[in-house]
Amino acid sequence: MKTKFILLFLLCLAMAACRKAPGGQTATHEGDTIRLKYAQKLTIVKHKEYTEVKLSDPWNIGKTLHTYLLVPADAQLPGQMPQGTVIRTPVRRAVISTSVHCGLVDQLGQRDAVKGVCDVQYIHLPWMQERVKNGQVKDCGSALQPTLETIIDLQADAIFLSPFQNSGGYGRLEKIGIPIVEMADYMETSALGRAEWMRFYGMLFGATGQADSLFSQVEKNYLSLKAKAVRCSTVAPSKKPSVLMDKLTGPVWYVPGGKSTIGRMILDAGAAYPWSDDEQSGSLPLPFESVFEKGLNCNVWLFRYNSPQAITPQALLAEHKGYSQFKAFREGEIYGCNTATSTFYEDTPFHPDLLLRDFITIAHPELGLGDPQYFIKVKK
């Protein structure tokens, strides 16, 4: 009887150690793991005195790219913590290297926390351009070679940079003692997975509630649109179009991999994609002949370009005469997204519902969703 009592007691302890906590968290003796629905490269565990955030290495399966320990700025550092980069939260003096993350911080109501930016010429946000012009936000040079003196003078709490495979690290920037936040969200393999990283960024800027609410709305919109597209393609499979993406850059045509966010989003839009069976989450560098072979009979051609003027069919043929042989070109089903005049890169990474709407609008006009916002039909 005594033995049974002891076993029962130990079982109760084990169950208590893994109880479900409120707020979508799983409680353990090591902390409360915040359950993420879509993000696969991010793990967040809340402890009593700090929050541990682990970024999975996108290029080395099973390894960690970075570990962050978020500690409230008004609290003492805990006596015992795992190894990692300590970031005092909320971040009030940030240097950010991308336009999309500047836009997200603004949407979280933390515009004033951005004190420095890199590659300012690529940030198409009017409020940011104005702040740089009047000195409220400092130009910190190129993201590849930031101006260290400016960053040090700003007394930045954190520097937000995009990591790259085999980059060799961040050089002298790693030695100035300012935490580097590696924004690896772009390596997620689903659109909602990338968007869910806003919950991590919300924690950094003291905007957890705003981030959770925003993501919830994005998710709701995305899933609702996807359901409409799937119903449409199921009811009328003969109307399911195939989509060709992007165009030549010099001698190379970079098409989204089958497991990339755009590759998967095309399927969510109720359309077919020639490279859907591909396992790559990045872009595939292909010669024209390879794209021609698989994309010749696609019904729709979508591409991004950067130009002061709207592109024309004649301008496309001036780039490569072979475009004229594609079915989508012959039938006039070509749509260009001019990233010089639109906010495509600022909006869509954390609002994939907006891009999905464009894809569905073009692929299934019978749904009556209106005109696309980013990919505009190329006029003859």
C-alpha cells in the first residue's frame, strides 16, 4: 500500500509539472513555453525573472542561431540564467536595418523607439524619411557596414539586422557591447509563420498585447481568404489557374522555391505552381530555358520590378524576346508589382493576408474581391 501511495504521489507531481497554463502557455518546472501556431524557427519560454527566446539556425538543422534573455529594464539581473544575449526590455533606443521592421514597430505603436536606421534610401516610409531629414532618426549607413560611431553615440539598446548564410558574423559591430537582434523571420517557410514573429518583436518593444492582437487579426483574415479560394478551386477545378512568378535578373531567373512563403501562398490562393514539389524555402536560380520549360503554359504571370515608370509589354520584350512565347504574355495576363512606387516590401511580410488577397483577386476574379493592391495588370 505504501509503495502504491508513493507512485501515485510521484505521478501527481509529474502531471503538475506539465500542466496547462493560461494564455496558450505550457507550464513546466523550467518555465512557461508560449505555444506558437506557425513559426518554426522560434521558441519562447517565460520564466519568473526573464524570458528566453531561441532562434533556430535556418541553415544548420538542430542548431541554435541565437539565444536571447529578455530582462525588464527596471529589474535586477537574475542571479542564474542560461547563456545568451541579455536584452533589457522594453527597447527604447533601437537601430533597425530594414524598412519592413520599421513599419512593424510603427504598427505596434512604438515609432519613437527607432533612433537609427540603415540603408535609409530603401526605406519608403514617409514618416521615417521625415524623421531622418529633421535629425530625429540618425542615418547609420549601410546594413553591411554600419557606422559604428553613430550607433555608439545613439547609446542604442539593440541593433536589428538580417542574418545571412556564411556571412562570417558582424565584425566590429559584435565588439561594441550592443545586443544584435538577428531578424531571421524571413527564413520561415510559411507566410503566417513569418508574421507570427511579430509576437517576439512585440515583447522586445513592450508591446506584447498590440502584437498578439495584430497577429490574431492577420491570421483571421488570411485563413478566411484561403478558405474562399480553396472552395472556389474545389467547386470549379477547371478554373484553377497556374502562376508563373518573377522574371529574369541578368542571365538568371529567380523563382520562389516550392516551400517558400510565396510558393506556398500561391497554393493557398487556389492556384497551381510549377515548382510546388520543390523542397527549397528560398529562391531557385534558374536559366531562362528551365523556366520556359515549366512555365510556358502558365495562365498568369506575376513579377516584381523597380522602376520610376510603370512597365509595358514592349519594355519586357526589350529585356528578353523569349517572354513573347509564354501563354500568359500572349493572352495579356501579366501583372507587375513596382516596388519603387508601392509599399510591397513594407506591408506584406507581416501582413501576408494583403498579398494573398492580391493573388486570389487575380487567380479568381469571379470571387469579386475588387482590384489587386500591389500586382497591377500591365497595360499594352
